[in-house]
Amino acid sequence: MSLRMAGLGEIPAETVRVVRLACPRGTLAMRLRDEFGAVFSGEGLASLFAERGRPAVAPGMLALVTVLQFAEGLSDRRAAEAVRTRLDWKYALGLELTHAGFDHSVLCDFRARLAASEQAGEVFEAVLTAARDRGLLRAAGRARTDSTRVLAAVREVNWWERLGETLRAALNAVATAAPAWLTGQVDPRWFDWYGHRVEDSRLPRKRAGRLAWLEQVGADGMRLLEAVDGQSAPPGLRELPAVAELRRLWSQQFARVDGAVRLRAKAERVPVRECSASHYDPQARFGARRGLRWTGYLVHVTETCDPQSPNLITHVVTTDASVQDGTMLKAIHTGLAGHGRLPALHLVDAGYIDARYVLAARRELGVELLGPVRPDTSRSAQKFGTDAFTIDWDRQSVRCPHGQTSVVWRNKLHDRRDGHRGRDPVIFVRFAARHCGPCPLRERCTTSRTGRTLMLRPSREEHELLQQARVLRQTEEWRRRYNPRAGIEGTISQGVRAFGLRRCRYRGCAKTSLQHLFTASAINLTRLDAWIGGVPRASTRTSRFEALRPAA
């Protein structure tokens, strides 16, 4: 496809006359064209199309259609229908009233080109640039960040179904690419076993029977992989995505033992949260948070929260569901700094807060990271917490409330307590059993027979920052500064309820990330339209009964 025009054309006079008569008060699509038409010039997207070939729809036009599509929650078919039938969309796109529009598949092709390029955030950045030029976006202010779950566009299956469906998908892919060859490789019984969905089969009820069924599936999968790798296999079968996913999953879950295929021991298997949740979307993962479980991704949203300007989303990043919030802080700050939007005060929740993250943000970027520090929930801390001990960092010793001195101080790696794999460096401190045994404070301190132990941060600066943060959290001044963070919950709610933020329209992290960028662009344009139009911000909703509460 070749490019003839990059952006939006001039609005025909007849279109202006008719649309103004039909919509005298204007619509969102019309106001976006009037106020932010330059955002959709399409110059930055021109490189996505070749110079020769069949004429393509202007990328600026496709970008505006995609933003309006996400703003109104339309499918590709309905968005293409709106281009053909809606007057305000024809006005926004600069089309004649008799223009027939384009096929809905053009939008799919446009997204595929964007997802495969490095220009996925072109429209998102253009919207923020337009806001900055109008003086509605300033740097070095306040910003707040939160994340929410995103449900993948796949059906959730259990572990048993996951393995069987992965093999079935690989067989279907090979059957499409080389049907004659596959017929001579398969066991005739496979047509009964894998010719339909696993959920339609009657799996054994007892655990022993199911394990035997799984090992049979494993052996059949190994046989298919060996056939695909053989010299007689047609070229290209090994590169099929379904076969590659079968190979990856089988290497994680199965092994050959004395010539037979067996399930790996539980300790040898890759944890479920690190395995792909579906063969149709290998990048989706299992996620769990505060009792909620889902299959898919996480989206991290950062927005400004200065009272003198509209709250605009300045950064969006999508990860799989297994990624911890705190590990994304560096990527978020790097992205904000690269576009000159780094805040002076960054408000986050407890998932992003850790002493090392706070220190890194302060030292490297000059950003104050503010959020609640998790309390020490260990059993010993319920009696005598770390703050009850006197730490001498120079002599590498600790004195307990009864006056005894520690006998062990050493650096070690300790398993993380946030449910994710990995080990963090800590300082391990232990007191002698001969001191703790007869101690009158023993019942209030520890039940260990080997003496009380402590896990300290690897540096004095981290430890003192953590202790200070726990004290400051109880002050009224800290609560006053942290109160604006609650507004990000409203943004997440708006994205979920009005823009479909929580459900993937597409499969794969790249296309899901593109969806979130266009969703953020639609939210920003909607807020800019409201700000320019003088629409006040919505206040916190209060029920009729709560409104009757007597004043304190």
C-alpha cells in the first residue's frame, strides 16, 4: 500500500454546512477536529507505508478513527460503519457526505503496522505535545501512578487442559502447513484424543489416572516434536509459533527418564505464574493480587495531579501479570525523563515502595517517591520490632532491649516475601541461645531455641530511611501530602468503565500495549475537551444517606 496523503484533508464546505445544522452544539468528534486537528497530521506515521502500490488510507485519518473508536468503545466493524454513516465523523475526518469510507480490515492492518514499528506511541505523544503547547502540561509537578489487571482475550483453562490444548494447537498448525506429511506421522488414536477440545473429553477422575493421561500427552508431544525435527519433515514446521510454544512448554514440564517421558518433579517445574496462560496468547501470564486471580497483563498508568491544570496521563506501560509493581519504577521514570515529564513528587501505593527504590529515585533523578511503607509483619515484630534494638553499624553489632549483644552479623541472600521468585541481599543478625534462654523478656521477644534473629537492610541508609518512613506515615502532614494519590483510582475506574481498559481487544503484549496507548490518548483528549469547554471536575460521589451525616 502506498501513501498519497498523510493527514486530514480540508473539510468540504457542504459537509461543514450540513453537520453544523444537524449538530449545532457540536460533538466530541467535531471538537477534536477543531481543537486538535494538528495532532493527526500523520507525518510521524508516514514511514509505515511504501511509496508505491495501491493507495492507502491516510494514517492521520486512521489514527483519529482509532482514537474515536476507543473513546466510544466500538469494534472495527462499527467504527468503519460510523465513518460511512455518521455526519460528525465525516466532519472530523474531512470527508464528503457521499464518501463510502473504507473496509474495517484497514484498521486491523494499521494496528499491525504500528505494533511492529517503534511508533506505537506516536499519537499518545502528539496529544501530550499539543497539551504542553497550550500550557496545560508542565514538568516538575506532581504525578501519581497505579496499576490494574487486564484480562487476556483467551479462555481460562486449568493446567491439565493447558497441556492438552497446546498439543492440539500444534497438531492443527502442522495439519494446516503440511497435511499429507502429518497423516503419515500420527497415531490413528490421536484423531479421537486430540481432534476436539480437551474440555469435551472425559478425563479420569482419580489423580493417578490423570497423571497417566498427562504422561501420555507428554509422550505424544515429544513424538510430534521429534518428527518435526526429523530430516523428512517439510521445511518451516519448526518455526511455526504453535510448535515453538509446544517445545517451550514441554521443556518446562516433561523430561525423559530411562527412555520414557515423565512429568518433572514439582521442584523442577517452572512455577505456574511464569508459564504462559494460553497457547493462543503465549505472552499472557497468571496474576494474583489481594485475593484476586486473573489471566493476562498489568497496565501501569501515570498521570499529573496539579490543581491548576487538567489531569493528563503522561506514561503508560503494559507488562505481563507476573511482573511486580516496584520493578517497573525505573522504566516509568526513564520514560518520563526521556520526554521531559519527570515529576518532582511521585505518589504511589505500597506496591511501588521500597527503601532501595526511594533512594534510587532520589539519587539518580531527584524525584521524591512518596507512598506507604509496608509494616513489619513477622511474628517477632509483633512483640519486639527492629526499632526496639540498638544497631551499631560501624562495629556490626546489635544490642537487644535486655542489653545483650548479637553474636552473628553476616551478609546473605534471603527469599523475597512478595510472592515472586528471587532473593534479596540482607544482613542476618543472631543472638546467642545462652543469652536468650534465661532472658526475662524471652516470651515477649522470641520462641526460637537458637536465639532471636533479625533481618536488616543491606545498608544503613536503607534501614534508617525505612524506619523513618514508618514513623512519618503516622503524621498528619504525611497524610495531607499523600491524599492526592487517591485520584488515580478514579482514572483507573474511568478507563475500566468508559474505555474498556481492563479487557484485551487483541492478543499479545505488543497489541495490548497499543490498545492502552490509544485508550490513554482517548482519555486525555476527552479531559482536554472538558477543560477547554469549562466543564468542572466531578466531585466524589456521596450517597443520599451519607449526605445526612451531622457535621463534626
